[in-house]
Amino acid sequence: MASTIAKLFNPAFYTQTAGYVVQRAHNYYHPLMRQNKATPLFHAMVGISAIMYTATYYARVYPDQQKLRAIKKQALEEYYEKHGGGDHH
């Protein structure tokens, strides 16, 4: 357990892991690029789409959702104040 925690605080662990990921990606995609396959393009498009969707959600949708949740929470608190009851969990 202690060695795992020590490894997480060691910058060499992250450098080694990044190098390993880059090496594996090169070994996978390089032959596909040389054969003019569409797989690397498809993977890039999927990755970019996922990043763009996540960024858009956190930039535009998430703040609105937080505001709506706050309004609903306040409305429920007012309702429970007037009518009794509440969250019995």
C-alpha cells in the first residue's frame, strides 16, 4: 500500500506511463497510417467529439442545471415549511 502511494507522488511514474502510452499508440496507429486505413481518422473524430461534447456541457449546460436545481431546492424548502413533511431519508 505504501509503495503504491509513493508511486503516485513520484513524477517518474507519470513520465514512464506517458511514454508507454505514446509507444503503444505509435505501435497501433503507425501501421494503419502506412496502409491508408480510415481507423485513425475515425478514432480522432470520436475523441474530438467526446472532448467537444464534454466542454460544451460544462460550459453551457451544467451552470443552467445548477441554477435549476437551486430553484427547485428552494421551492421544496418553502413547500415543506408551509405544508410540513420533508425529506425523510
